[in-house]
Amino acid sequence: MTARATASVATLAATIPEPLARPAGRLIAIASGKGGVGKTWLAITLSHALAQRGGSVLLVDGDLGLANVDVQIGLAVAHDLSGLLKGESAEALATAVPDAGFSVLAGRSGSGALAQLVPEQIETILAGLAAARRYDHVVLDIGAGLDRTARRLASVADTLLVVTTEEPTALTDAYACLKLAAIDRPGGDRRVVVNMAGTQATGERTWLTLRKAAENFLKLSPPLAGVIRRDVRVSEAIRRQVPFLTRHPASEAAADIGRLAASLAP
Ligand SMILES: Nc1ncnc2c1ncn2[C@@H]1O[C@H](COP(=O)(O)OP(=O)(O)OP(=O)(O)O)[C@@H](O)[C@H]1O
Ligand SMILES: [Mg+2]
């Protein structure tokens, strides 16, 4: 490397603070605006990593129209979130993921009751989640889009993880997500996750781009929660319907998720 290149790398490193290591609130929601950025995979794998750190974790599939947490990990569920509308408890409706240490509250079990919820029903579901006190962490996977339901779910999060990839379309949607979240919950804890990053450094640069836009136009400075590298083994594990940390515990993406979990539950 030339002296000039070394200097520019050193300058860049100096501008990038360490990812925030501050305890997340109990309810961690994962949103993005754009579809297909890896929210569901991240929600599952983060839940698994938090459980491995010793916390009790409930993963809630909040993608109400197109729920698929159960499909990604091949989990057979008998109950879903709609049970909360009948007064059942989140604990009673949750399904334990074998050998993974966390439980899933599914978004569907074939009942079809969750596709068209009215706002009062969303509130009943949120009250049911708030009452699930026996879990240290409740991780909520929110569907793509920025509709009323997605915004309401994001607004109750103690910590909102806004997921982007390095693509400009994902960045603009993450920006919109941050903007709406700031309106819906002023002063809330919002952090950025860059998923499917080429390298740690390119992921950090993506976050800096997003942070700069948020600083200039929204007067917000969202910290980096973590960078998760692109890994072909993610799709392989999903195709096999096995939790990623079970199938590829020594992979780079698993190490990245481990660091993310450690930053949220130091
Ligand atoms: N770190 C990663 N490396 C490689 N591939 C990834 C990574 N994270 C996610 N993917 C791939 O991205 C695809 C989409 O993931 P996922 O379904 O979790 O996204 P999503 O944001 O929940 O989508 P939707 O908006 O439709 O709910 C998956 O098929 C998975 O293979
Ligand atoms: Mg999803």
C-alpha cells in the first residue's frame, strides 16, 4: 500500500466510531422499509445469538400479511399471534425452537386471522406483547413497507434496528424509516444495521452515508449497531430450513451477528 493510501485509510478509520455498545431495551424491533434486505433472517439469528448469551428470548413474527419466520427455520407451529386477540398469553402461544434456546410467536398457523387487522386489534396484540414479562428480550420482525401497521409496531420498540444493505434503494427506504420513526417516537433509540455488506469497511461507509443524510436533513445521528457481511451460507441454511447459528456457527456472518448481540446485550 502506498503512503497516501495508508494515510487515507487512517483518516477514514478516525472518522468511524466503534459500534454503539449500550443495552437495548426489552422490545427490539427490526424494520427497513425495503423488502428483502434480510430482516427476518436477522431477527431469527439475532434472537438465537441473544439466547446463546443467556437471555430468555421471544421472537415475534410481526410481518402480519406474509409471516415466514416459521418457514425459514422449519418450525411447525400450532398457534399464532391471533391467539392474543382471544385473550391468550404470548407465553402460551409461543413455540420453542429445538436446541436454540428461544421461542417463536408465529405470524400465522393457517388460521388466516391476521391478514386484515383493524387498529384496535393491533393495540390488543401490542398489549399482549407488553405483558410477556418473562422474556429478557422480545424481538419483533416487522414486514416491509411503511404502512400504518408497520409504523405502529416500530413506534412501540424500545430499540429500533433499521436494516439497510449497500444498495441505494435500501438506503433511501432506511432513511424514510428513520424519518417516520423520529416523528412517531421522538427521542427513541434507533440504530442502523448494514446487512449483506461486502466488507466491514464498505458496510461502515454505507452507514456513514445514511448518517450524513440523517444529520443534514433530519438532525438525527443514528449510531451503527453493526455490520453483517454477505455470506452464501445464509441462503443455504434457509433452503435447508435450519437456524443459521446451528448450521454455520463458525462463519463470518455468525461472528458478525455475535458482535451485534453483544453490543445490544453487553
Ligand atoms: N448476510 C446475508 N448474506 C447473504 N444473504 C443474505 C444475508 N441476509 C439475508 N440474506 C438473503 O436475503 C434473502 C431475504 O432475506 P429475508 O427474507 O430475511 O429478508 P426480509 O427483509 O425479511 O424480506 P421481506 O421484506 O420480504 O420480509 C434471503 O433469502 C437470504 O438468503
Ligand atoms: Mg421478512
